[in-house]
Amino acid sequence: MLDPKSDPPLDPADDLSGDAAVALPVPALATVAMPALAGRHRPLIAREQRDLLCALAYVALGVGDSAQAVTLLGLVLREAPDDAGVLRLLAYALVEAGSGAQALAALDRLERIEPAQAPPMLLLRSQALRLAGRLDEGRAVFRRFVETRQTAPAEETRR
């Protein structure tokens, strides 16, 4: 980047087509041999960075900034598209943001990864259906949630 205080302005009359090379700043990544990376997936972000983005998404949800949480979780899902925990959090953030249809898409994707739905996911699905304007389906799923919650403690005491 040119610094106007230390670098003189370029003169259009200067001939830059000669043998003299013009030095331009080059990012360090450009000097890495790219063929060595071909054929294998190298994560763009480390696990610690993914965890940090998820933690920031939790904080954003805690302060009511669901749009920011959705953005952060979208970044994480680009790197780990089948992470069930991130999909659960994204579905919650989308419901908080009022995006019922997108929350349903995230819940459907989560259901393909983890077929058994826990009661909290049924409640989240019922809220997403309500937001998407599918009230009858939302009520039916909510009833399933209530029934599941009523039978769950009885099953646990039998064990």
C-alpha cells in the first residue's frame, strides 16, 4: 500500500514497461506452492477458532443479536456442514431472528444427521412452523412435544 508521506506519487510519464520490476505487496499465502494442497481438504479455520465463533454466537444470542449469531454460525457451517451442535444452535438463532422457513431447513438437515428428535427439538420445530405460517402443523408438533415430555419422566423412573 502506498504511503503518501514516504512514497512519491507515480508520474504517468515514467516508463514502467522496461526491465525494472515494480514491487507490489504479495500476501504470504501466495508464495505457498498450491499444487501441494491439491487433492486434500485443509480446514480454513482450526477447531479452536470454530469454538470461538460458536461462543461469540452464544453471546450474540444472549444480548439479543440473533442476526449476528446467524452470521457467525453460517461461517462455522461452511467449514463443518454436518456439525449437529452448530445446526441446533443455528436453528435456535433462526427462530429468534424470526426466520421460520430457514430454521425448518436447518432442523431438517439436523434430522438427517440425528434422526431421533429430542423433546427440545420438537419444541423448536413447532416454533419454526409457527413462524413459517404453518400453524396447524406447529400445533401438532407442539402436542407431540407435550406428550413426549409427559412420558419421558415415567420411562426414566422404570430404568
